[in-house]
Amino acid sequence: MSLFGSSSFGLPRLKPLSSKRSHVVSVLDIGSTKVVCMIGRLAPRAESQILPNRTHSVEIIGIGHQKSRGVKNGVVADLDAVESVVRLAVDAAERMAGLTIDSLIVNVSAGRLQSDVYTATIDLGGQEVDANDLRKVLSAAGQQSLRSDRAILHSLPTGFSLDGERGIRDPLAMFGDVLGVDMHVLTAERAALKNLELCVNRAHLSVEGMVATPYASGLAALVDDEVELGCAAIDMGGGTTTISVFAEGKLVHADAVSLGGHHVTTDLARGLSTRIEDAERLKVVHGSALPNSADERDIVSVPPIGEDDRDQPTHVPRALVSRIVRARIEETLELIRDRIQRSGFSPIVGKRIVLTGGASQLTGLPEAARRILARNVRIGRPLGVSGLPAAAKGPAFSTAVGLMIYPQVADLETHASHGGMFSALGAGNGRIARMGQWLKESF
């Protein structure tokens, strides 16, 4: 289905998972540093205390990753380059899994992600709330967000109110005069999504669903208490850093800034006059986001930029490397701090921040983040997925794993179609489909 299909405005939507059988799910994380394809088997699981909101267990049966080309700050800059990298990553995953795939769930970091909350109310006239009322109020909220240049990635009802009493999770069958809903709608520019879809289509694959990167990485790296009590997940990638805020089990805000680990590398390459790949190695081996007294004494050798064998490496104190790294990291963290502040969700985040993504592995980053964000910080790795090779268990793979988890929560969302009627994604499959359950008549 094309992004601009006539059947529904917006994007391809996932079909809900069946709680009875296993599904094979394939995902594609198109990043500025690497492109990852994962193929997983989702099997229904019994309720458990560990990660209680997960309806299925995820076992990775195939994985392929390639150094990214043609993606700059999360934006597709060169279609041909991205297409060939996508093919290679998918090919490797298919070979490992021993099966071929034809569609994928893809992440979105570009397109100027924008979070808005829309509120709508309808008159109940003292009657009890039925599925139709819910559909009407959700539709009224959804209609406000329609814009021709932006497509809706996610729309999640974050809370209902009855006669002004807020914080009602499920108003079905309750009585009242006025039913209200707050709808969190996350949109992105259509053009950016179209180009993303184009890369995948050119590799002879179709896009099954699109998920905002901050949503995916939050799903993978946060534990249930954090999602319930309120927490921000900060995914530090190569070209973009994304922020997601979760509360009461749902995504309530998301944002992205085009600064990431790659900016640190280019700063080093410029500042020390060395090649990008040498700068990357210097960053990983010697770079630190923390000042250290030994740094002045330690000397680091910097390979020259030229091809001439006679060029000698230059020697600089490690403190210089760390100063360059620190300047960019602090700028990024301050930007994130201001974005969280500006979003109005600062009180909800409270003291809980989880850092994830490849760039979060930089030495001293958690300490720097603690200082600048003035909050508790932990590094989040992808949780609750089996079959990952050791190399893919780190924070760099949170987004890809989150895309794997996403189908289990897709039915929390509601999407307007042209007629303004609401079609739910979920037809009610137990624990997390409460949202979808009372919408099932809208099929």
C-alpha cells in the first residue's frame, strides 16, 4: 500500500497480532551510522511479572547490519546509496533466518517530528458512554490534526475526562454529561516519509508500518515502572538524538534534534586535522565526556590526513581530544534539557532519564548527562528479546529491538480515515488491547 493511498490518508498500518499464534516480524532501522534488519518470531506468552505489558515473546532469528551510506542526520540524502545498504542488510538477515521477507516495519527519525495534544469533548446528555461516543470523541480530536503536508505516525488517546474529572483510563459504560479526550498525535513531514518508503520500495520490499524512532527506542529500553511513573528515553544516534516521554504506560511526547555522535567525530576530524575514520577511533578509544586530571599528561597520536608516507602523526594531549568531545556533548545535552523543559513534560519526566543509542556508550556520558540534565541517568539496553548476538545486545540496537516490540502495542492507537470514522488497529486481544477493545465495532 502506498503512503498516499486513497483508502486512508497517511501511512500503512499494522494489522493487530493474534494472541493465539506466532508471527514472523521483520524490521528495518535506517540510521545515519548503520542500517539494521532484524527478523524475529513473536510467540504468544503467558502473563508474567517481568515486562507485564508484553503479549508476545520475541526471538530474533535473523539479523544483518551494514555501515550506513546516503543518510545524513536521519534524512535520506542519496536514494541509490540507501537502497543498496538496505538490500545488503536485509539479505544478510534473510540468509541467517533462512527465509525471505517482503515487508518491513521501518523507523522514522527525520521529517521534523512534532508532538501535539488535541482535546475534544462531546455531549452525552447524562447517558452512559458507549463505543459510538468514544468513536465520536476520538474522531473529533483526530480531525484537528489533519494537515496536508504532514502525516500522522502515531495517535494515542492519553486520557479521558467525564464532566471535567480527568485521569479516567477507560470511560466505557460510565455515566456523565460531557465526555472529553486528550489525544497525543505525533506527525512527520510527508516528503521525508515518502523518500524513506521509496528506498525500501526500490529494494523490492514494502513498508508494513512506520514507527517514530523515539517511540521504538523507548519501548526497548524502558522498564514498566518507568513507563508507568513517567520517564524520558534519550536515544543518542549518529546523526540525530531523539527524546520520548512516557507516562501511565503510554507515549505522551516525542522530539528529535539533528545532533549526534557523528557530529563529535567530525569536530575531532576538523580540530585535529585527521580523517573521519581515524577521528571515530580516537573518539571511541580516547574521547571522554568528563574532564580527567591525567588527560593533560597522556599523549595521543593523531594520524595525518595526507596519503604521503613521510607525513608523521602529530601528538596531542588527550585533554585536547576530550575538550573537543565535551564541547559537542554538552551542547547536545543542553539542547535536550531545553527541549524537555519547553515541552511542558518536565514534571512528568521527574528524575528519571534513560540514555540509549550508540552514542550513549561514550566514556563519561552518563555522568555528564547527570550534571547537565540534573536527573538520575542510566544507560538502557534492549530488554526482553532472546536470540540477539552479543554484538547486538548494546544500546546501539535499541531502536531495532523496539521496532520488534512495537506490534504488541500498535493496538493502543487509533487512526482517523477519510470519513472521520475511527478504525481501531486492535480487535481486542487481552491485556494491552483495552484501548482497541471498545473500538472493535468500528471495523
